[in-house]
Amino acid sequence: MDLALHLPLRYDDETALCPLAHATPERPAHFVAQVIDAQVQIRGRRQLLVTVAELQASDLQPTGAQCLLRFFNFYPSQQQALAPGQRVRLRGEVQGSLMGWQMLQPQVKPASAPLPEGLTPVYPTTAGLSQPVLRRRIAQALARVDLSETLPLPSWDEAATPDPEMQHALAVCRSYSLPRALSFLHQPPPGEPLAEVEERRHPAWLRLKLEELWAQQLAQAQARAHRATLRAPQLGAPTSVQPGPVELGLYAVLPFALTGAQQRVVAEIAADIGRAQPMHRLLQGDVGAGKTVVAALAAARCIDHGHQCVLMAPTELLAAQHFGKLAAWLQPLLARQGRSVAWLAGTLTPKLKRQMHEQLANGTAALVVGTHAVLQAKVQFARLGLAVIDEQHRFGVAQRLALRETVRRQGNPDITDPHVLMMSATPIPRTLAMSYYADLDVSTIDELPPGRTPIVTKLIRTERRDEVIARLRALGHNGQQAYWVCPLVEESEAIDLANATDTHAELAATLAPLQVALLHARMPTADKQATMQAFAAGHIQVLVATTVIEVGVDVPNASSMVIEHAERFGLSQLHQLRGRVGRGAAASSCVLLYDAGEAGRLGEAARERLKAMVETTDGFEIARRDLAIRGPGEFLGARQSGAALLRFADLQTDAALLEWAREHALTQWRTQPQAAQRHVQRWLGDKLGFYDA
């Protein structure tokens, strides 16, 4: 089936001849010729030079035109086919030169070979796999693969579908079976409008898109059904969200009141973990929306019901920031019960690791905060009930499966999985929520806490860098702090970008006596933590850093950020970085320093990213534009490790198809389970298991 779905990149029209005199860059020459001369020459490299005379197709008489063929890659069999006197059919782009017409590496076939009846597909391929071999194998696959109908076409009523676009799509699916659609797309007949085919607007493409989206939604429905058979510890009751002593104590020590959105999300999570079915929820909210306190309240409820909680973050710096907050809030409350908040990261000494492992195994540690280190096989929990994963897109399928195995090692056959709460400061656009995140329940904090100051974003060319430095000097002497973000740690010979070490040295000298510090991922953990503590305490005025500060850094007095070579950063990353400022009472700004290069203009994607940053600070709008610029593959990151991305459907243009498939796919599981299973297996094969993670 993989070969049958390996569709062409483009098509060549070899059904008609095109004389040399009529060839254009858009229309390659395709003519019959006789070889006049052929010789191998060494001109810097070995090459085969062949002179041919064009022949009329009707009577094979010379037209008077000649052409030089130049081959840099050739074999003895090609030399024999191009020996003087041989008649051949040639196809390729014609170039003009002082020596007349010439063609580089043209296609060569015998003059007697019949012209194709359909367009010739050109497939994506790899080294060592030629187009002729690939075409033969795909044709063989199409002849033997089972393409019997798996869509429930008889139950689809176009008249009952109010959307005209879907009425058309359903009518197309009735008229274009899967075999017909694939046959057409592998070799369209001559005369077809190629633009419609290559831009994926042809009815045959519509059939494949709906088939693919149908399979994806069936897989998500199956994953949900499978998850319903799993069991997690019941942390309370779904209809009662009364807090216990640790949760009540946490409410009492919080220095702020929850927003309405936070209260709503806390109730949704409490209802979820009060059931015996594992929670599988995504908590999304813009930068600074207050996701950490929601996670802390979920952890407190878990602890109140006799279980342990783990919070994982992808970097040690972010994990340390979480540990500092959660320990300050929860450690005094847990100490009354003889329990604690544990810290576990790869940089701990062996002795400290053993101590942490013992506290987790005997249940003394009620909450552990850490990095991937908490997933090691040697880490044993006494009663793990809840896992919180921050910046979930940086964790893959393997990590989520490891959490499941951690719970199953505890030896309770009635408990198979922990409750899982995944957090993301990158809001998920609606089309992604309906497709790749359809197996999740989604909670959204769509309200920022009061007191957040608006951030003014400015776009400045790198030629005005000195003005930006002067502005930082004024801010520093006024008692404010700033970040200066660079894309590299050290100078790179391959890429000429500002680097953090050189920038730190430059700013330290230029801004003296202001204190300028350096922070990057390669520093020892103790040095990173000491630097962040000094910055948070106000002892450092300017922090030069790489994207290690992208998430989890909260210094209210830092009111200014400069991002150097902003054109090289992703949109989501720029928005995350900008979210490090605007956390205090002072007016905040974010300066995007960009280099337009020698041409004096940015590429289209970079221009769109910077334009979005200047026009909006709304994380949901940023996410929508980011998806449009990058596509779902890059946007999703590690979540899709091992899972199939959409190959044919497009979340931007095919949203109506996606929504319709989402609404109706579950019905087929209930009424035609065998057909549904065949459809999913056809499209996803061995990738289906990743949807259960």
C-alpha cells in the first residue's frame, strides 16, 4: 500500500513530440534524431559529447537542425545506444550557446519506442532508485494491492449535509473510487489541466484527502475507546471537587486570586482525576496565563488522595524554576505530614540521586519535579497517580509510554496508567485540535492575570544596533533589567550570526559599570542557577542568553528584551521569548533586531513571522499564523514522534473535510467495525499503536 500511495511530484508530457525550433523553457524539446558523432572527452571531468541531427517524425528526413548532447553520467550501454548512425528519441531542456543548441543529460529512448498514452509521472526517489524502476514497482503494487471500498458511502446523504463544499465532496467520493483516483493520479490522461492536479484541487485528490482524514479520525476514536478500558487511581469523585488539606493550604498561601479561567480549568481537571479512567488532558494558555498554579493545585489534590505526582520539564533550567515555585508553595504544607517535594535531574550527584530514589520508592516524596531523569527504569514510585508534562511538544511518544510502564511496575493490577496533564504555552489552532489532538481533552486558560503590562514590539535593522545598546544603558541606570538573546553560543564558521559569548564581552565593556552576565545551555547547572538567582535579585542589569530562557523564566523587573537576528527564529519561539518581559508594573518592550542581508530584503517566511510579532501579542493568533507558515509537521514537534503526519490533506484548506470526518467517523466504528479496521490498517499500518500513547 505504501507504494500505491507514493504519488508523483509532477508529470512530464511525453505523449507528443516537440521539435527543437518550438522548444521553450516551459516545454522541453522532444524529437527524433540520428547520431552523427559521439566521443568521450576529458574537460575538467569525463563527459560524453554526442552530436545529433534532428529528423522529421513523419518521414525521418533531416530537418537541418543539429544539437549537441552532453552527458556527465553515462554507462557503456548508453554509449552503444548513442553510437554514430543510431536513431533515438530525445527529450530535455534545450540551451542556446555559441556552438548552437545543446542539451544536458537528456532522456534517451529508441526511435521506434511508442509514445506514452498518458502523462509520465515523476516520483520522489532516493539515490540508486531510478524513475523507470520505481514506475514499474508502483504499477505492480497497484495491480495487486487490495483497494476494495472501506468508506460507508451508502450512508452518506449529500442532501442532509448543509455545507455546499461537503455536498460536492461526498458526490465526488461516490464518483471517484479509490482505485480510480489512484490510477488517475499516477498517470493522468493527456489533456488534463495539470495545474489542477499538481495543486491538489482535482476530484481525485479530494477522494484521497477524505480517505486520509477519515482514517486519522477513526484512529483517534479507536485510541479514545482503548483508553476507556484502562484504569487510573481515582483521586476524589467526578461530581465532588471539594479540596483536601494540602489543596486548601495551597489556596491559603497563594499571593493572588485565581482568574475565572483558572477556576474553570481547575474544576475540569478535578472532575477528570476523580474518575477511574486515565485523564488525558492538554492544558493550553498563552505565556503568563498561570498554568503552573493550576498544575500545583492538581498535584495538591493528587497528594490529598494518597498518591504521588511528577512534574516533568524538558530542560533543567525550566524544571528548576518549577521546583522553586512548587517547593515554596507546597513544602511547608507537606512537612506537616512528614512528606516533601523532591528534585531529580541528571546533574545530581550519585548520593543525592539515591536519596531521591529512596524517597520516591517509600512514598516520602509526594511530588517530584525534574527532567527526563524521572523516567529512568531505576526510578520507582510508591503510588504514582498524576504526571504533569510541561512544554509537552518537546516530549515524544517514548516518554509517555515510559510513564505508563512506571505505574505498571508498582504491581497493582487494577491500575494501568497515571492521569496525564500536558501543558503548552503554544496554543493549539482549532484544526490541529480536531486532528492531531483529537484524542485529548483540551482545557484553555484564555484570560491573563490582572496587572500584566502590554508589550510594545519594535522591528529594527541591525545597522541601528548601537541605538538599541544606548537605550539599554539608559534603562539600566534607571533601575530596570533587560534580556539580550542571541541565536548561537559561540562563533560558527558555517553561519555568520551574533553569538552569545562575543556579545556578552562587547556589552560588558560598552555598558560598564552596569553588570552584564551570560547564560547558555552549555554552562554547568550550578552556574546557570546562580546566574538566574543573581538576575532575579536585581544584581545583574543585562542578561545575555541563548534560547535557554525561552520558557519558565519569571523576573518581573525585566522590562526589555532584545532578540538579535530575529529573522532566524521561529514565530512560536519569538513569542515565547517575548513573554519573559511584561511581568511587572513597568512599561515593557521587545526589540527584534533583524539583518536583511546583502539583497536588502527578508525571505517571505521571515517577513511573515516578524510582521505577526509586530501586529499581535495574542498567542492564539500567533499560533494560527505559525501553523500557516510552517505547516503541522514542524508546528507539532516531538508529539508526533512515530505518528503519521497528513501526507495529502492540508489543515488550512481542508478544514471542512476534517470537521465532517471528525463528526461522522465514530459512527462507522459502531456500525461497521470490520470495514473501519481495514480502512485504518490501510492508511496507518504499524503506526496505529502510537495513537494510544
